[in-house]
Amino acid sequence: MQAIQEISIRGKTFVPFIEGAEIQKIVEELSEKIYYHYQGRTPVFVGVLNGVIMFFSDFLKKYPGNCEIAFIQLASYHNNICSSGKVDIISNWPVDLTDREVVIFEDIVDTGTTLEKINEMIRDQKVKSSKVATLFFKPDVYKSDLPVDYIGRSIPNRFIVGYGLDFDGMGRNIPDIYQLKD
Ligand code: IMP
Ligand code: MG
């Protein structure tokens, strides 16, 4: 039975990990927590492209308060499934963030290299506050001291794909999360 549910992407096998319906519950909880903190104010939610697309869109649909949105785009390079530690800025802050309360939205925080880069980028902006929300977090490999304020789900250090996350450019359109088979 299980074999039927396996998928293959670029020659690697992935097995089901978190269903779309379960992801929606995680996103709903994040939306409630973040709304609890920001209600009555107008934060700027900044999505980090590309991986955040599905999470950001579903989060925004569930968020009942006022907000503005913006995107930045970063490219983190991976040797297959391992972070190389190199992050390039493809697209920088598009809006003036002076005195704004900012929440950075990430699909997944792994080693924290990308977060360190974003933290560097935000230092030039005179923001009132900045926090980080991530759908997935891999605590076993996180190397940074930066706080991760809102975490959807902490997961083991195994490569995942789907719901915006890719393996070598593929699989972002899969509505569920799959995990690399060992
Ligand atoms: P970090 O810079 O090591 O924290 O990694 C952050 C970026 O690596 C994420 O934004 C993803 O693009 C990518 N990444 C890390 N782990 C995974 C994974 O399990 N699946 C897909 N992409 C991942
Ligand atoms: Mg990403």
C-alpha cells in the first residue's frame, strides 16, 4: 500500500510526511498566534521567495487583521540536499520599512544561514521591530543564535519537498509534504 504513495523526483524517492489538511491546521494556529500579538496594528508581512508561496498565501487568507505584504527573494545554494552556506540576494526590500513592525515569513529554517543574511539586510532598515515566522524548523541543524519567533512545526533533519518546497527546482506544486526516503 505504502509503495503506491511514494513519489519520485529526479530519481529520488519521497514518502508522505504531512498531509495538506494537517498543514492547514498548522497554518491556522500560526495565524491565531500572530494575530494575538499584532491585533489592532498593521504589520508588514514579508514573504521570502520562492519557497514561501503556498504558506504565505494560505496564512494571509486565514489572517483576520490588518496587514501589508511585501516580498524579498533569496537564493540559497544546495549541493543536492545539503545547504552550501551561500545565499544570494535576488530581490531586496521593495518598500520603506522605517518604523514598521515586520514579520519575515520563511517556508523552512534549516541551518539559519538564510536568516542570518536577512538579519544583515534588515539592519539597514529602521524598523520598529522584526520577527520571524517559519512553517518548518529543523532544530537539530540550526546553527544561529537568532530567535525564531513563530514556528509551525519542528521536524527531524530529513529533506522534505512539496507545498512550496523544492528538490532541485521540482515539487513546489505538490499540496502535501513528502520526506526523502532513507
Ligand atoms: P538555511 O539557510 O540552511 O536555514 O536553509 C534555508 C533554505 O534552504 C530554505 O529557505 C529552503 O529553501 C532550503 N531548505 C532547507 N531545508 C530544506 C528541505 O528539507 N527541503 C527543501 N528546501 C530546504
Ligand atoms: Mg526558501
